[in-house]
Amino acid sequence: AREGAARLCARRDGLLEDTSPKDSYLIPRNIMAEPDYMEDDNPELIRPQKLINPVKTSRNHQDLHRELLMNQKRGLAPQNKPELQKVMEKRKRDQVIKQKEEEAQKKKSDLEIELLKRQQKLEQLELEKQKLQEEQENAPEFVKVKGNLRRTGQEVAQAQES
């Protein structure tokens, strides 16, 4: 402990008597220039003083700083986000959750995909049948008779061949 105190005294005086490898990077103080006002020879000189920061001396600032330090020691983070930022973060979270749900629904098995394809084909066939029935119902009488004659003619031709 005495050696450490001796080193500190030597550093304060600007002399490095004990130069160990870890102290070799230190620069002695006697190389640095000392300001003129440090000498007590001339009492007429005005000595510089540190300016007072009005913000730091205000009571509100000190209270706030004390509160922040206490919260930091306790591990509490300040939650003073602007309302707009809170709303935007909530929307973003909701959007991400919604996208994940949609992706989960989109990931369907092969069986479900095939069933959907068959269902679409059946719906398409039903629509075509409905259109044909509507066309036949709305067609004039002579078109219906002509279609019946063709069918009977084809049936007779098939009966003669067999």
C-alpha cells in the first residue's frame, strides 16, 4: 500500500520515480505548461471561474436527475414515449400478428389443395349446366324442335349400326 501511495505522490508532483511497465505510458506533469494565474505573486489578476449552468442549478432539473438515477438503480426504464409512437408500435405489432395468422392459413396440406381444386371444378360445371338450361328455356320453339330432331336422328343411326 505504501508503494502505491508513493507512486501517487510522485505522479502529483510530476515525477515518475518508479517506472514499472504498466506506468510507462504516463506522461509526467512537468512537461505540461502551467498557467500564469496559478502563481500567487500578483493579486491584481482576475482568476477565471467556472461558469454556472442555470439548467443544472434549477430545482426541477435536480429533481428529475435524482429520479432518473433512482430508477436506473432499480432497473426501471422511463416509459415516456409519445402517444403517436405508442400507437404506431401497436399497429405494427398487430400487423405482424395478422400476417403470421394469414401465413398459417395459407400453409394448407396437399389434401386440402386437391379438395379445393375439385370443388372449384364442380362449381364451374354446375354454372355451365345452369347456363345451358337457361339458354334452352329462353330459346324459341323451333330451335328446341330442331335439337330434338337431331337427337332422334342420331339415336336412329346408332340403333341401325348396332
